[in-house]
Amino acid sequence: MGLDIKPSSNASYNSIAIIGGSGFYDFLEEPSKISVTTPFSSKPVIIYRQDHEGKFLYFLPRHGGNHTIPPHKINFKANIFALHSLSIPRVIATSAVGSLHPSIRPGDYVLLDQFIDLVRPVTFFDGDFSVTFTQGTKISGVVHLDMTEPYCPEIRNILSVILKSDLSTHNKGTYATTMGPRFETPAEIKAFQHMGADVVGMTNSSEAILCRELGICYGVIAVVTNMAAGLQKQVNHEEVITIFETRSANLKLIFHKVIANLPMHKSCSCAWYIEK
């Protein structure tokens, strides 16, 4: 049975959501909690909201507030559809990543522009789903979506300008996706290096795919938390959290700058379903 979901017609470009990954569990100072029911889970998605300087800010902790959800059990479809049902047109995410190259060091920022994901099939359009967008366009059935530019160029450009003086920022990077929750083997890391990847993680590409399917602009700032397996003696989750926490306060400042500089109207083509 197909789903026919119509998001609110008063979708506001004053709305933006932040998705926090490992080590980034809060963003808003005095938020209200929203429970959003979706067709993809028996449990509601918990999202936090706060109005700030004329804008509506939302925060979704990817792994739950206390990191209770491992990467392979994240309900990406429920999370992204919940944001869509709130008529949120833009999302910025954090992503903890391991570096595949000596020139990309722990603590560095990477503004991802490509990903490699051959392990986790994810889509809303599996043949039974249909969605009617605000503009009246209805999409259903099977959709083979173009992902030539998988991350919103508008958000990436704003992030690049804000971080242009930060010498620890890499303006481009290819993200290799693994299932988790285990870390990768040195052999897997070598394979990713040969494939052209720069960093590795367990979650980001699924969000990018699902956001694009629903026409949501999606940008990400990856934080390098460790050198990948084979490039350091061993990898553990504690160092991931430790490194990320050192960047947490700065990330919040960066996000607020991005939010302040987002234009009222999109100049990108992330809303692919709109006829030009």
C-alpha cells in the first residue's frame, strides 16, 4: 500500500535541522521536545526545537541522547521522514570520521563532497512509497536518483567561506561507508584508499541519500577523530568521543554562523522533483 504524505504547505526556509553524531548530543539551549510519528517505526522520532532570532531550529541526535543506538540500528528512514514531515528544507549534520591519509589529522574538519557506499541499500522509493510534495508534484514507485552532487553545494559553499581561515579544514573529501558497529580492518582501509576515499564512517551517506530523495538540502561537516586502522596502533570509541568533544563548542559556533547566512531561497537543485 502506497503512502501519500503531504507536508505542510507553509514550509519555511527559516527552518533548519542539525543532526548530531557521535560526541555531539546537544545544540539548543532551551529546546522543547517533539515526538514525531512516522510510517517507518512503531516508536516516535524525538526531535528538539527552539526559536532563535526569527528562525526555527531543530536538533536530532543520531544515536540518541546518550549514544544508545549503534550505527547499524539507526532508523534513517524514520529520522529523515520525521524532518520532512515538519517541512524542514535544510539539514546540516556532524560526522565523526577516521582519516585514510596522513595529511588529514585528528581534529581536522572535512567538508564532504562525495561518498562511496556499496554496503547499505537505503531508499524510500522501494516500489510502495509515494509522496506528494508541497508544490503538488507526486512521485511514486521506483526512483533511480541522480547523485552526481550528493551534498548540497549551497551549504558546502557557506561552510567553506566560514572556515576559509581555518588551516585544519579540508574543503573536499570522499567518505567511505561501512556498516559498523565494529571499526574497519587495515585491509579494508587499504581498499578504500585505492577506491579514492579520504575518510571513513558508518552513517553519513544514508542520510545524504534519503534527504536528496525528499528534496532536503543536506550538508555535513566531518570531524576527524582518529587515523584509520593500520595508520595508528589501534582504534577505540573513547578517543572518538574525546576528540569530538574538543570540537563541540566550535561546531556550535560554526552552525550558528551557517544558519545566520543561509539565504531565504534555495539556489541549488537538491529539490530535484521541481520542474525547471
